[in-house]
Amino acid sequence: MDPFTKARSAADRLIAGLGSAPVVMGILNVTPDSFSDGGRFVAAEAALAHADALVAAGAGVIDIGAESTRPGFTPVDEAEEWARLEPVLAPLLARAAAPVSVDTTKAAVARSAALLGAAMINDVSGLRADPAMADVAAESGAALVVMHHCAEVDSTRDIVADMFGFFDETLDMAKKAGVAREKIVLDPGVGFGKSLRQNLQAIDACGALHQEYGLPVLIGASRKRFIGDLTGAPVADRLAGTLSAHLRAFSRGATVFRVHDVAEHVGALKIWSEIERA
């Protein structure tokens, strides 16, 4: 029997639904140091309660991460990441309330999660951190989010051209490993090695990415620093800026929205969609 049957089936259902309506991905950080909610959901009981709340608010996917990716984060090894993740992931998948995405750059962690039934691997390194990640995605049949990032900020960089070059390489890596192209989702990587202007350009480039590659685009600008830079709002007060950024991305072709505030996004995207249909 295929040990990845659950992951493969969940991934197929998830990918099939991405084209019909926008999907809100609720963020579940089981980390002590994430920039917005670090430490709040470290305990398994608190994490599961929050996951239930995200689903009740309308999340179509739960994205769980056990290692922070904020600027200046402290890396953890594979054993520590899995020790944080597994006590929440196993019961979360058993509930089967929504597909689960695992936010990791480590192939072994991704494989273990897929064996439990995780539908998606969300790799912020875009297959660069662990050379085995593409093989795991191919073997498991899980959906795969690949994110553009830059090692350091260079305000002279043509960020859209850089994204095209990056994704050309990433998709070639995935193809060589046998990853099904239709299971790949692109993320322009807001906040990852980009200047303020480049973050804005990355949001606006969702349409260009979708047009170029014909793949779903995920946007994750929730509560990020560029919003504070523009508005002066602290992390907890960046909902208005987040909604503005995500609605712009939606208008440009993004269909998956990785967010902290699920209910507000579900409502905003519904109203936008109804106006479009009218």
C-alpha cells in the first residue's frame, strides 16, 4: 500500500479547488519566536483550539509551522522542529476539518508530515535549502508551495525579472525530480530579501506570475513589516493594510491567501467577488 495515499488524495482535492474560488490559508505557528504570535500556540491544546477557530472562521487550509522564518530567526534542527510539530499535526490531521499545509524547509520533516497525511508542503526556500525536498514532494504526491526569496536586500534589483529567473530554475528542479507541475503553487515571497518598493512590486506581480506559468499564486503579506513602514501601525494593528495588499493581489490573479485574520479575509474576498460578478 502506498504510505502517502492520504497526502496524495488530500493534495488532489486541494489543488482541484484552487481555481474555483479564493482559498484562505490560516496561519498556525507552533513556535516561540514568530513575529506576530510567537509563543501563543506552543502548547498542543492551544494550537488545536486555534486551528478549530481558523476553520470555523472559514479557512480552507491550515498552514502549520514549527520554525520561525521572520528576519533574524533562530534556526532549529530537524529533531526540534518535528518535536514541536508532531504533537499538534497528528491530532490536527485526525480531525480532517481542513487540508493541512506544513511550513518547512527540511525534507525529512516534510516527508514525516506527508506520511501522516499533510496535503501540502510550503517551502519558503523554493527548494534551495534542502536538495531532497523536491524528491519528497514527488514521492509523496503532496502539493508544493515554492517561494521566491533573495539572500539580501538589493534595492537596484529588478525584482520581477528576478522572480522569473528564480521560478524558471525552481520549476526545472521540480520537473527533474518528478513533481507534478499541476501540484505546484508559486509565492512571490513578500518580506523575504526585498526592499519596501520591491515588496509592493511583488504583490502587483501576481498577475504576471500566473500569466507566465499558468500556476496558482499564493500571497502572504499578513501583518508584515512593509505595512508598518507605510502606515506606522504596530504588528497587531495591520489588518487594514493586510486586506488592502491581499485584495490588490486578488485583483492581479492571486488565489491563495496566507493570513492571520481568517474571518476578515473570507468576508472581504466574498464582497470583492460578488462585486466582480455583478
